[in-house]
Amino acid sequence: MITPRRRCRSSLVPGPWSLVIDHWPFLLVLAAYLTLAVAYSLASPLYEPTDELRHSRYVRHIIVYRYLPVQRFDAPRAQSHHPPLYYSLGALVSWWVPVEQEVYYEPPINPYWAYQYWEVSDDNKNQYLHSDDEFFQEGPFHGIVLAVYMVRWMTVLIGAGSVWLTYRIGREIIPDQPVLAIGAAALVAFNPQFLYLSGAINNDIPAALCSAAALWMCVRVVRGGSSVRTDVTLGLICGLALLTKFNLLALLPLIELAYVLAVWRTRDWSTLLRPNSIILGLAAVISGWWFWRNQVLYGDPTGMNRLNELWEGGPAAGNWWLIQQSLPYLWSSLWGRFGYGQLPLPQVIYQGLFLFCVLALAGYLLPRRRPSSLASVDLAVLTLLGFIPLIFTLVVFYYIMIQPAGAMGRFLFPGLPAFALLLLLGLSRFFPRRLTWMPGLAVTLGMVALAVYALLGVLTPAFSRPRPLTESEIEALPNPTSLEFGSLARLLGYEVTPTAVEPGDTVKVTLYWQTLARTDQNYAVFVHLLSEVGTMVAQRDTYPGLGSYPTTVWEPGLVFADTYRLHVPETAYTPDEGYIQIGVYLPDGPRLITPDGRDALRLTMVEIQPRPGQFPNPLDLNFGNQIALVGYTLDRRVVRPGETIRLTLYWRTQAPMETNYSVFVHVLDTEDQVWAASDGWPAGGSAPTGLWKPGQVIEDVHDLTVGLATPPGFYDIEVGLHDSSGDRPPIIAEDGHWLAHQVLLSKIRVLSE
């Protein structure tokens, strides 16, 4: 008896609706991606994503001048070293928007934004000051804001292409396991960093699309062999990729590997001639002019030499240590580190993602005791999937060695689709074939949750303006007061916690402000923790709203809270009776005066207590993994010109010593001019470091006589080591990165004669 073949539901529905029925779970993922990517773009003020201002300038340059920008030393910075395809597309979608600003205009900068990769600040996350236009308070988007968002939303659609291609590759590899393909697509789509950059102007999202397209075609080559149509398609993809981003040159070995794997069984290597000729020929026709232009302009077909000159990059040789140092930042910025890196996710998320990846990849080590989705995947395809993340990781390692900003996880985006598929296939090894939908579903739901948290819990709060306090909250303010600073603002209350701290702790100072007027100048707030002798222990200077609510956009009558975090330095002198002092001022002008004639308000005392330790002012500063500064003391912190301060340093040997280091101590003003100094072997020359034994502690006394011409004021004490050639060992943090080559101890005060 012949049983009629059961028709699937989609075959009963004509037209495109059949595709919707067949792929509706993935379409839900795609719709969620589009929604979140647009939300991420709206949560990111203009130019806050990495290099967005320079990418935007490239687009505007093409629109206004109708030719490509050139890398020049005397020109404002743009991303002129990048190939032009993405920026030309951006010009096509935004040329019609009327824009008043010059092509290379500089948006208002937040002077209190300061960030280094390894030092994440608590506030002032915004590098630029933002107008009401960006917050829908001036009506719909228009002008430069609309122009930027047109290109941003074009990038969202490009990112959707990468998500779709990841799904298509998964269906190509494991056609009977669609949930695994959906999980891989979700791993790409809901990666917070991928979403963030999808909502920004950058060429890393287009690079991911080009790479995914090349990978899709390479998988088809490996599984089905070569054809002229496939060769032409790969040639077009390769040519367009090279006009998108230079690092996509790494696709050429990927494509070559695919064809080698395709003919591996027959060993008929002569069949490689046709595809290589077609692909390289088309790529050269499409993108060759760009490399020729670079050769003419810069004497280098890539333009990278000029880029390194402009950005102060260095040669690759001798910088291998940078790779190890940069790995934590590279990993975190692959998954979610917004802005210029100053907005990280909680560390536990990076650790959890690392464990997830290790677990997934461990699936490949399991013995084949039962059927799994991986059993149906060709070894050649797995080789291809593993090759592309590897080669782009090597590209990033090279970037790290030659560029100051090389350790960017976004540079790994071209390998992200393949990496996602590898992870899902590895996870499937832990499940019997009938349950392989479980890892796909779990990954999808987990990544959606992560994406929503990163948006609402990290990105949005960082750039939001202060929330107005309610009447009931205003009535319950701690330490109520009513003190006006000029005609600008009124302090309604404050709170300081804790009032007893140790070096390394944080003091939170919350001020409750009422806005009285909007001004055409941006006033700043200062919050100082001063010592009992008047020296600065810790300070925070910022525009109101912790940088997000400058006085030029104030709405009179608003009451809001600002919480300032003062980090007490590890080197702070103890014991000490400090106090909190606040005020309002123009960065290039005077302080505002209160009605009683003061230019600063003293709030409350803060006791700075000694930390437990064997030595006074205990420290653990690791100089070059050889010597540690473990404490210090001063016989006085206030002197007059001509008087002497005695500084005692306590050193501990970390490792066997061979080098004789000198200890330098400088008394510096704010311009780094030296007003007192000591330089020589420890303990007055009687304890050369070359004779120190591991674990030995040396007491090292330095007498610093302040010069007679020293003007009154506050001065830093700087301490470090150097060898006979002048080289200084770096201070190394616990995680291995270099902090500096010297340390600043307690400040001192010099009185007038």
C-alpha cells in the first residue's frame, strides 16, 4: 500500500506567506533584533559610540565635497584610512537632510570626560554635551541629528543581514535542526556590543555582513563544489568586502581554504585555477583602484603606514607582551563595552560568557556515543567554521601590536557568525538528537535577557538626564538647607556617606539642587575632600547631572539629585581629619558667591583612618615584579621655603635582584616643575638593590629641602625607580596591566616665608 506523502502546512499557502510559516521563529528573532537595535541607537547620544564622530565626518565629506577624504596631518581627524563603500552608502541615505554644521565641526566637549582603558569612571560617561534636539524636546529629529540617525538605521539593517546570514548558514549545515540555527543567529543578534554598534555609525557591522556572506558561499562550495556562479558571487563579495574594511583581506585565505577542502577528495588541484582567477580578478576590478589610490597618496597600498604615523602606532616587533595585557579588554569589548569602553557590563557577565564558551567548545571533546547534530556536519565544514574566528583573532593580535586602539572586540565581528555556530554545535553534543532544540532555545532566551539588561541597566542610565524629584521626596531631603549660588542654583540639602573611611574607600556626596535659571555658559560643580592641613585628598569636578545636564539646557524650577563619588587614593596620608567642601564655578572663570559672601560651602567632617598593616600608610605597589613599595611616612606636611621634609619609604623585594636601581623623589607643582628632589641608591647608598634578597624589607629615608624660591601652594610628592640608563620599571596592577612609572604620595603644603 502506498501512503500519500503528507504535505507541510507551508505548501498549502501560496506566495511569500509560506516562507513566513516555515521560518516564523527566526522572524521573531529578527524582529526582536530590529526593535532592540533601534532602541540601542536611541539610547546612545550622538557621537558617543567609538569613533562615530569621525565616521560621520567621512559621510559628510562625501556629501559636501563629492570626493573621498585624504589622511592628512593638518586636517581634523576622520576615518579617512577606511575604504569608502559603507560611507558612500551612508551618503546615499542622508544626503537629502539639511545640515547647518560644517563637515569637520567639533561638537561641544565635556571637559570632565576622561577615560583610560583600565580606569572606568563612575560618572561623566558622555564625551560630548548634548542638546535638547537629541531628546525629542525640540520636536522630531532634524538637521545633523536626523542625518546621523539615517546612517545609524541603515547600519541596523546591515546588521540584520548578518543575523539572517548566520541563520542561513546554520540551515545549510544542519537543515534538520532549525532551532540550533536560530540559537546561533540569536547569539549574534543579541550580543550587546553587536546591537550597540548596529545602532551606531561604524564599518564593523558591514564587515560582519561581508564575512558572513563569504562564509555562506564557502560552506556551499565545501558541501556542493565549485561553479562559475559561485565563483563570480565570491569574487563580488570579496571585492565589496575590500571596499568595506581592510581587515577583510583575511577572507582570501578563507575562500582558498574552502576550495582546497572541496577538491581534497579528488586531489585534482588543477580545478583551483578557474575559481582563483575569477575571484581574484573580480576583486581586483572592484577594489583595486582603492589600493592604487593609497599607493599614489601614501606610498603604501594599504594606507596603514600613514595611519600609524597619524595615530602614533608602532612597529609589530617587540610588542608581544601587549597581547597578553590586552586580552581581558578584548574579551569584554567583544560582548559589551559601550562608548569608548567606559561603560562595561558587570564583570560576572564576562566571566559567565567565558564559562559558557568553554563549556560549548568542550562539547567537541565528548566521545561519539550517541547520535547528535554534530554527527551530520562534515569535518571540512567544521574546519571552515574554526578557521575564520582564528584568522580574525590573529588579525586583531597584529592590530594590538601596531595600533594604540588595537584591542577592540568589534574587530572580531567578521568571525562572530562562525563562532556562534561553533558554540551551538558544541553545545548540541551534550544532548541527544531529539533534544537539540534545548540549547538553541536556552541561548536565544539568555541572549535576549542579556541584551535587555545591557540596554536598560547599563546604557540608558549612563546618558540619561537627572530625574526630577517629587514633592514628597523634596520634603524628606536630608540636611535641609536653602543656599543660593549666584542666581544659578539653590542647594536644598545634602548627604555624605560614610564619614569614616580608609585609603582606597569611596565617599558618596549627594547634593540636592534646584535650578534657578538657564544660562549661555556651562557652570561646573566641585566637590573636594580636603585634609586637616588644607591639601587635596580627593576631588570631583563635573557639570551638573554628572555631565549629562549642563546648565545651558537647564529648565528653571527643576529639583534633582547629583551623587558624586570621591575615591580616596590608596596613597592618602593617615590618620587625618578631612572635610567636604563644595562650590559652583566657571571652568575658565570665578566661583559663584553665596549670599553671605562665600565661594565654597563646607559640609561635614570625614575621618580618614589608617588601614591595618605592618607599615605606616600601608601600600602594595609592584614595581616591575621586582620591588614593592609597602608603606611610607612623612615627618610633616606643611613647610616653608628652605625647610626640610623627611620622607621614609618602606620597600620589599619581590624577586631575586640583579639591577641596582636608584630611588627618585620629586616635589612637584601642577606644571611638573621640581622644587625639591632626592635621587640615589636606597638608604643613602648603603643598600643597593642588587644585593637585596627576596622578602627583605628596606627602610629608605629621603630628606627633601624645599627651595627658597618655592611659591606658596600645594605640591605632590612623586616616587619611582630608575636604572643607570634612566629606564623606569612600571607599576604593575594585579591583573597585569601597567599603571605608570611613578606614584604620587600625599600632597604637602608650602606656606609663604
